[in-house]
Amino acid sequence: MTTYWNSELYLRFESERTRPSVDLVNALGVDSPKNIIDIGCGPGNSTAVLAERFPDADIIGVDNSIEMIEKARSLYPEISFSMLDASGDLSAYTGTFDLVFSNSCIQWIPDHSRLLPRLMSLLSPGGVLAVQIPVNYDEPIHRIIRTIASSPEWSGKFESHRSINVLAYAEYYNILSTISSDFNLWQTTYYHRMPSHEAILDWYRATGLRTYLAQLCDDRSLFENELLHALRNEYKVEPCGEVIFPFPRLFFTARR
């Protein structure tokens, strides 16, 4: 089953989705990389952060979604973007980059114990790998999605479920300790101000719900309504009328 990315839906929360890229760039400890690749660039918002920080670098953003690449090219025509599946063969890029950057991408790719050494191989000597991964899978939003999608009412409608390709922080620690000369690992929780519970649902329509919504037709609205009812029970409305939406993310940088 193929699920397509919707760049317009994704960019409804552009500021919130871009903030981790800014924080990761600010933590790099890299002065003037000459060649940079942005793995899983999406609609180019993270690549634009890199271009602003390193205006003299040769930067390319890559993604396996043609819809995302076309959107990135339209928004940032001054930056190079190309189709590339990071789970595939990367050998053509071995030793090419001073910075391999990936914001909120590799959670969609399995087998990180194999993937991370492959990403490190793209670096020139002394180059840096910088990654951010959502680690919010124990948050209410994901518990709700898993519970409802696996319920007797809905489980038979899904041939496949969303896979979570994220390791424990200690597993990343052990991988990085064997493939890099130095590394840093940290976690940040963002507390997003959401205008409504519907906004949280809208956020996930562009990401974690894609697998499920792509398999539903006439009963999609029923599924979303059940999700929305559960969201209202889990996330309270603050006195100002907004909803606090906690979102933990894991970061690491590693030097070849």
C-alpha cells in the first residue's frame, strides 16, 4: 500500500514543525560545512534553515516523495532538491558531505542499527551527522490511534498498521558510540499551543494517520470522529481556550 504525503496539510503547522530544525542547526558545532545533504527534506522547510545558516554551502535536499520535492522546489527555487529514498542504495554519495542532516524523517525507516552507519558513510572525515526523531509514541495521541485502530470495530478495515521505527535512547547511545569519534544525545519536549482538538487531528492527518486514512473511504469521517472524541477526553482545554500539545523529540549529533 502506498500512502502519499500532502505538503499543504503538512505546512499548516510549518512553524512548529520547523522549530526542531532550527534547534538542531544551532546545536551542530559546525562552522562552515561545504557540502550538506538534508535527508527527508519534505517541503524544504528544514533545508531552508540550513541554507540560511550556511549560505556559502552546497546544499541538496532529498526526499522519496515527489509531491514534497515539487513543493520544495516551488517554495525554494534557489535550493537544489532531488528524489532519493534513504532506505535504498546510498553508495553513490559515500564520503561526499561535511554535514548529513535529517529532521523528523528516519522514524519512517526501519533498522536503525543498519541505517545510521550508512548515513555516517556519507560523511567526509570529520563530518557531522545530525538527526532529530519524534519520540512521542507514549503520548495520548498515539495511544488513542493505536487503541481505536486495533479495536474490534476498526481492526478488520486495516490491512496494515503504522510501524514505529524508533529505538530506546540507550540503543542509539550504543550505536553512536561504535560508529563515531564523538557524539551528543538529548531530548526536548515542545509544548505546542493548539487552537483546538481539531487542530491536533489535523496535525496527524499529515503524518501518523496517513497509513490509516489511506485505507478508509466512506467511513473515514466516522474514524476521525471517534479519534476526536478521545482527544477531547485526553487533552484539556486551558482557560485561554487553547490546548497544550506536548511533543517529545530526540536529537543527536555524531562526528565521523
